[in-house]
Amino acid sequence: MQAMILAAGFGTRLLPYTKYLPKPLFPVLNTPLLLAAVKRLKNSGFSKIIVNCHHLGEQIVTCLRDIPGVSVQQEEMILGTGGGLRRALDRLDDEPLLVVNGDIYHTIDVGEFYRSHVQAKHAVTMAVHDCPRFNKITVKGQQISDFGGSCQDGEQLAYTGIQVINPELLLGIKKESASCIIEYYRRLLAQNRAIHVRRFDRCNWTDMGTPEDYLKLHGALLSGKVPCWPELGCKAEKLCIDAGAEWADDLEIVDWACIGKARIGSQVKLCRCVVWDGAVIDPGRVLTDEIVLPHH
């Protein structure tokens, strides 16, 4: 089985944090999300994985270097979700391709989803769910009837950022040109081509699109409200702290905190904070709902 992780975006809603790391490399419980996602795909049976990158792409190349079965597609210009997939076409095997956005945390069984697509023999199957904040797709039966949310003939649902595509479908996308896969699908709908869906309403799903979303995900994981991927390797509740961290004995944690390889002074109080590797927190600081960046 083969998969592609889309990891080339700028992450502008996460500035200034995306000046330091590309969004897919944001640590979740002290592990880069992209690295955990790759391990999760491999554990689900995907032996061939392509990851595209652009913004701070060298960091992604370094993170994934020497992982068997993983190749990185560096894009000199942003090709978008359509153009990135089209460029990868020459690398693909003649079998369906699982596509996953690189900035989502979810509990969908992608292996089972992939196999159900193969069995159904559809050209494309998009994983959707009911998420009012993002409900923009109109679904009727098991097919999409509209991508803009203006069609009333059906149910409004949200795209999870996970789909399975038969590679030949990508031939209709212009090569080496920036494009959006959703715009391409709109053209297919206009040609009366079917875009199938599979619903996953009971899945846990987080788009790490904003600092608030990123912090909220940590809170949900550390409180047990959202299941923790085994690939993240942190089973602690309320507090996840890296073995390489240095902190004073009087460190006070309120609610929860996640601390990487950081140095924390005395009389520090942290409330719902994620502290990245390399951060230095001076004595006496009181931080609430913050992402603490590396010290430069």
C-alpha cells in the first residue's frame, strides 16, 4: 500500500511559530507530528510513503532521512494540493494512493479505509465527518454533490483531509502547475464524474490550524479526552516532560503542560503550555496558554 502526506504549506495562521518549524513538524507530546504520522502509516501497512515539502523543507528532509520506504518530494514553488499530487504521479505504483494532510491529528483507521476503497472500486473516496466549524461539502447518499456548501439537496459535512485516489485520476491535473485538488474535483463534478465519500462521524479529529487548536489538542490528549497515538510514546496524564528537560524542584504546573528539552528556572508557573525543545524560561515567570519557542 502507498500513501502521500501533504506537508508543503506555509502555515500562516500559526505565525510566528511557523518561522521556526514547518507546521507538520510541530511537536505533539514532544514528537514531531509528521514523524509520528509516518510511523503510524507504516504500522498500518503502508510500505511506500511520499512526503512533499516547501516551507522550511530542509527540516522535513532531515526529520525523515533514512526512514525505509519514505521519500521526500521537495517543491521549489508551492504546487498546492493538486499540483503536488500530480508531480508525485511518476513515483507512484499502479495501485490506489492514500492522501493525508500533514497537519491533522485523527483516529481514523486509514488501513481499513484504504481497503474499503479498493473493494468498492471507486476512482476516489474522500473521508468526511460532521464538524460544524468546517461543514462546507454537500453530500447526498455516498457522493458529493457540491463543494461550496450552497447546495441544499443533501447534508453538509466536512472533509477530513484524508482520501484515497486512483493514480490515473491525477492525469487530468496540469503538470508542474499550482492547483487545488478540490477545484479539480469541482471540474469532475461538472462533467458528471462521481466523487464518493466515506463517513467517520465518531472519529477524533483536530486540524492544527491555529495556536489555540494546537494547545487544545495537547489539553485533550493529556486529559484523556482524545486517545493518544502509541507512536507518540507519551502515556503521562496532565504532564508530559522530556527526559532531557532541566527544571527546578519548585516548578508549578496548573491544569497541564508539555515540556520538551528545555531549561526552566526556579519559581516558574506553567498553565496549559507547550514548551518546545531549546526553550529557556527565566526564573519567576508565570505563563498561561502559551507556546514557548526555543531560545535564540
